[in-house]
Amino acid sequence: MRLRVDVLPRSDQDRGFQPFADTVLIVDTLRATTTAVTYLEQGAESLYLCPDLETALAFKGEGVILAGERNCLAPEGFDLGNSPVQALERRFDQHTVVMSTTNGTLAAVTAAETGKNIILASLRNAHAAARKARELATEEIAVLCAGSSGRIGLEDVYTAGVLCEYFISMTECSLDDGAQIALTVRRQFADPLEPLSKSRAAEKISQVGLESDIAYAAEVSRSTVVPMLVGRSGAALIFKG
Amino acid sequence: MRLRVDVLPRSDQDRGFQPFADTVLIVDTLRATTTAVTYLEQGAESLYLCPDLETALAFKGEGVILAGERNCLAPEGFDLGNSPVQALERRFDQHTVVMSTTNGTLAAVTAAETGKNIILASLRNAHAAARKARELATEEIAVLCAGSSGRIGLEDVYTAGVLCEYFISMTECSLDDGAQIALTVRRQFADPLEPLSKSRAAEKISQVGLESDIAYAAEVSRSTVVPMLVGRSGAALIFKG
């Protein structure tokens, strides 16, 4: 099995863009993929991931919760921001959560252009997500780190390393340079809270008073919910757990 | 001092592109920046770095050595490939070496669009390059890793980590996520030959029988030559030691 880690999303217009051949895990640890897992745990029927806020707003209506993020907070017209801890405060049964965030949802949309199986992964569902990817993949498992506005994120590379560690314990893998770097970062930090706290993303989240999201996102393999891409509605990707 | 590591080149059309505010060290350990240092050590008067082979070929003439690389070897019409060990076989006194390679020269051209001071760095000149950057920079030192055709390179992130270690020993620095990752990678490997040998770039170089370039590139701070951007000739960047 080829194991590939993309430390940043790249579009097909970028130099050296390599399409995803097979199974892709999208990682946006702080916080989109962590929050996505939480919505499904809290009963949401499905998740719509939208490339931009306008696409998300167009789904407004009965049974729909709009969750959006710009500069770490909920934009105007949205019911919720992107905080997993705030998502724990209520149930979402019989509701669809429609999400649009700065980095994570865009990474998912990019991956879905070429990948066969698209999975949302975070530290919280890392083991379950790795097992699901292993089950589905036939030739390549790719981890796509969302990063922050085009810059590499320590928290995402760390999570990619945790996923890679699971993969190499499950099957024989050839590692690309990105996977080797991710494993190195994972092995350097015994406590996941350390790399998450040291990231630029954590700094921004702390500035708006949502530090509790960081500790929550740093808990490893607490959830067995694995959001998988099951369909599309216009420009939105539909995920179910 | 802000310390920033870009693990891949980005152009101003890329999402989240951040211009270089100040001093930039270009790193293409295997092999362009290693070879560039060697040409100057071997007497070359100046180095021209060209964005493509056509630009390089246009400089053909008296006193000019054309050095180019595609798929690790010299393209047709070029005097030399991109091998530092082969560069050791002769002197280049009174000659200009005109280079075009797949990743390194392109990274330099990208950085020169916005950066104030552009320096070529490799493991071989790491300490001297770091000192020069420290001397010139007033607010930000950026390390730009060339990578391989748009993919992150273990060898370049390792070299960036070695440079960062010098910087933090010289002055107080704030580290971005890229710098933290590079330092982590640097600290994981006691022997520089290990990360270089494990990189995809090394695999490709070995396939064409140039393994000795890898061991040569892995020698740390053996050279005090620091190529600096001093001017332009058309689309070519002119570096002197």
C-alpha cells in the first residue's frame, strides 16, 4: 500500500499536482474535521460540506443547521460557528448540518475532485478512520492536511502522523516524504496537546476565547464515528457517519 | 526576529500566498543549491539561475558553462548536469555558470519576486548562510524549500531545520508552524545522511548512478561560500559568492 501525506491542499492548476488515486482522509484538526465528527455523534443525520459561505446559506430552511466559520467565529446568518465543544451542548437528531469553514471544507472539495473514497479524520476518530481507510483502499491511502490559508499546520501534520502510525501497524506501506515527516513529528510529541497548543491555529482560537476546543481536539481515538462522502447536492458534499 | 519555513514554493496566484518581507534562504539540498555552492568554490565568477532551459540556452557563448537538469541528468545542449561531485572535477575560473534545474532555480525565481535578500543555502554552507541571513535580516528570515515537483522533500525540510537551529542559537526568534516542523525533523536524525538517503529525491538520484552526490550533500557546514543575489540579466538571477 502506498502511503502519501499532502501537507497542504493543491488544486489541479498547481505545479506537480497529483490526482488522488484511491482513498483520501481529510484532516483539519483545529477544527473542521473534529467538529464534523461531533455533529454526527450528536445525532446529525448528515453533514453538507460547502466550498463557500454562499453555497451554505442557500441550504437555509427547515431541519437545517448552518455552521460556518470565518476568523474562528460564526459569520452572520449562521446558527453555529465551528466549535466542537459548543456542538456538544445540543442534539442534532433529524437535522442536517451544513458546514463551510476556511480550510477544512475546501480541502474536502479539492480531494473529492479526484479521490474515490473521501473520509473526514481528526485525532478524536483517528483509529476508526484509519481502519475504515485500510478496509476501502486498494492501492493508495492519502492523508490531506488542510493547513491554514495555504500554510502548513503543525496540528494537521501531527494528526497525519498518528494516522500513518496506525496504517503501518495494519499493513505494509511505502511512505512518501510527507508521510516520513508526519511520522517524525508524531514521534517527537508524547502528549498530543503539545503540538496542537504550539500551532498557529491554536493561537488564533485562543484569541477568541475558545481554548477548550484545543484540549477536546487533542483527545485521541475517543470516537468511532467516521464521516464518509456518500453523495453531492450541487456544490456541497454530503457526508454520513 | 520572525522565523518562517515554507515547505514548498508558492506563487502569488496561490491561495494564502504571503510575500517575502525580508531575507530568504533557498534550499534545494538534492541538489541545486549544493551544486551552486560547489561551482563558486571551484572558481566560477558568477552563477546565473534561470527559470527554464530555454532561458539558460540563450546565454551559450564564450566563457559560459551551461549546467542543466531534467530527470536528474544534463539535457541536450548543456555542458554539465546538476552533480556537485562532477563539479569538483574541474575549475570554473573566469567562467559564468548558467544553471536551470527542475525545482531549485524555480524556487529562487519565485522568492526573488518579493524577497529583499536572496541567499542559496544547503547543508554544506548551512552555518555561513545562516550567519549571513542573520546579518542582513531586520524583521523576518524565511527558508524556502524547493521540494520535488510540487511535493514536500524530507531532505529540504531537514536542511531547513539545521538552519533554524543555527538561527535560534544566534537570536531570539518566533517560529511559525513550518519552522517548528523543520526543527522537529532535524532533531529526529543524528546523522544527516539518514534523512537525505530516505528521501524520494535520493531514490531518483540513485537510479541514475549518482549516489555519491547524496553523501557529499549531507556534509554539514564544510563551506563558507554563500551565494547571494546581486542582479538580473533578463529572466536570469545573478548570484555571486
